[in-house]
Amino acid sequence: MNTVIGTSIDTARQLLQQGRIVGIPTETVYGLAANALNTDAVLSIFEVKNRPHFDPLIVHVHSLAEIEKYTQHIPHKALLLFQQFAPGPLTVLLPKKNIVPDLVTSGLPQVAIRIPHHPLTIQLLQSISFPLAAPSANPFGYISPTTAQHVYQQLHGKIPYILDGGSTEVGVESTIVGFENNEPVVYRLGGLSIEAIENCIGQVQMQINSAGNPKTPGSLKSHYAPKKKLEIWQLAGLEINRPQAGFIGFNQLAKGIKPENQILLSPEGNLQQAAKNLFAAMRQLDNSSVESIIAVKFPDTGLGKAINDRLLRASV
Ligand code: TXA
Ligand code: MG
């Protein structure tokens, strides 16, 4: 199959209407999208991604009114979150209506739903009459793609079209929030910070690191991983003597590593910029001649929490 990269919403729409898979841009990472209501189309997402069926998919819609079509009810705090942060890097688990196939939710009673913040994808969603199921557009377990070229490099020949929306703005996946006894629980750290969520709805519980957490089955301990070994260093003095290693830093270079093998995610020390650049840096070093990758631990606040989470999963 010939894979085309382009900016035609019409082409993407037609393919999706035929039950085909299309790479789509969002503000977080690129997705591998298909008609969420068409079981055969959804099945082919699992095949292309080599993804186990126990790992459910996020459903993407363009408005709150659409969310109501696929969910039984929206708790008050979920509504507050959507009102403040959607479209944006927020996914909420809500009780699903029967119209959502069990395959999409891996048999779970709840569907993960979000409104992505990308003009091309919002226009695409507005042009079709069904929601889009879309996991990140990477082979299962590997680093998520933040450009159309990343998607092409790994999935060309397997999908007909990639809608090119440039580099993604946020760079890490959406934050996943669910409700237990009406109380909010964060299951995946992501592009929306915990601080922002707590400012909106008050304190939230966290259930993040449990490998094989039955509530968010895809939260595997090892994920987002380059092929090369990645180590996290709690660097104070940045004295590393590893001439063969690559380095991912925040805003400070390390000594003892070749300058050309070092990537600073944000020379200005901005965590949002660092998150945006994280996955591309991991890919660049993974595809370079370095033997292994060393990353610093980032400040544990704001998007630094999501960066540390992704580095940790990449390191095991
Ligand atoms: O930013 C994002 O969320 C990106 C873009 C493309 O939207 N998508 C993404 O999808 O990261 P994916 O498939 O790589 O990760 C989705 C994770 C699953 O692994 C699972 O942990 C959780 O979301 N999830 C999805 N549906 C769920 C459900 N019904 N119940 C519990 N967890 C669910
Ligand atoms: Mg993923």
C-alpha cells in the first residue's frame, strides 16, 4: 500500500468513510484514526499498531454535544473540566452508551473520550457523522509520533494517508481522568497538568504507575520506549563520563558527553517547551550512533511530572 502524506481533509474524510485508517494530528501526539462505530475499522487499528485487544482506544469528538451521544452521563466535575480545558489534552472516562463497540473499550463499561485541539482534526471531525477511535500512531510500546514524518517512518505501507498538521504543540499524550464514587482520579499524567486540574475541580487522587492497572489497561510500566537503553540520572553537577552516550537535558549541558550527542529540551528552562520536544529528542538519539541514552530527571511540577513519567516508562 502506498502511504501519502498530505493536508487534504477531503481525502482523509473519504478514506475514513470507507472504513480505512488515517494518521491524524492532534495537539498532543499523532493518532491512528478510524470510525469508532465500525468494528472492522477499529480491528484494523489494532492490527496496524500490533496492539493487544485488552488495551482500549480513546474516542475523539469535536464538541461536548457529541460526547453526550456516546456517554450515559457526565459527572459535574467532568463537565467543569471539559468546559475549561476542551478542546485540549484532556481525556475523561465516562459510562458508555451501547452504540460504542465493546472492542473500542476492551469490554470495559466506560469509554475514554476527548476533544482534540487541532484545527485540521476538528474540521475533519465536523465533516463526518461518526467519532474517531485513535491510539497514538506508533507501533505498540514505542515512542509516540509528534510529526507526520514520524508516523510515516514507522507505518508507511500499512495506512493509506497521513494528514499533516505539523509538529504537535503539546508533545505528550493527554491526561486521563476518571471518576470513582463521583471522585476524580487521574490515571495517566499528560499534557494537562495536575495543578491546572486541581485549580478547576479541587483535589484529585492519583493512580498512575500500576503496571497492568485494570482501570486503564494500557498503562504498562514499559512504554514510550526507544530501542536503546535509557537511564535517568538525578544530576546535580552534571559530571558524566560516557563518551558513547547521548544526553537529553532540560536547560543545562552535561560534561563528559560529546556536545553533538546532547539535546536540551528547553534552553530557556520552560517545561511546556521541554514536553513538546521530548519524543522527537528520544527518536533522534535512538536513530543516531550513540550506544545508550541518559536523561536528566526533570523538576517534578507542571508538565515536568508527565515528562518524568514518560522517561521512567522509557527506561524499563
Ligand atoms: O493524547 C492522546 O491521548 C493520544 C491522541 C492520539 O489523542 N492518544 C493516546 O492513545 O495516547 P493511546 O491509545 O496511546 O493511549 C490510550 C490509553 C490506553 O492505553 C488506556 O490506558 C486508556 O487510554 N484508555 C482508553 N480507553 C479506556 C477505557 N475505556 N478505560 C480505561 N482506560 C482507557
Ligand atoms: Mg500510546
